[in-house]
Amino acid sequence: MSFFKKYNGTMNKRLARLEKLIWTLIYGGLLSALVGYFMQRDGDDAGPWLTGVGIGVAVLGVILIFVRSRLREGPPASDAKTPGRQSH
């Protein structure tokens, strides 16, 4: 019995693309913030701007994690057939 549930990813291509985008935004934003920080320490004027943009992009990735947690893998509710109803 394992403590953590295994997560093998999703079969839904839209959700898989969203997950890749999320982690790209988070890691890219943190890397940009770090580079901007070191640019700022060296006296470059673009350092604070790059740090701010990097933090903003990383925060966007974290927000998308919350959005992804609310999405379901099944078909949309509008596509589900209601029992007893027939379309003509």
C-alpha cells in the first residue's frame, strides 16, 4: 500500500497540453526572475523588469494549477445523453 496516489497523466490532449503549459510557465517564470535578480545586482536597468515579469508568469502558472484542478477528464455535461429522451 503506497502513501501517494500514482498519477500517470491524462489521456485528454487538451488537458495534457494545459499541464505542459503550466509547468513551462512556472519554471520559465522562476528562471526569468532569477536571471533578472542577478541582472539587477549587477546594475542592469532591465533586471527589475525581468524579475517582475518572471514572478508574474510563475504566478500565472500557479493560478492555472488551480484551474486545472477544477477540470474533469470526462466528456462535457452537455454531451451526456439523458436517459428517456430521444432526439428526432
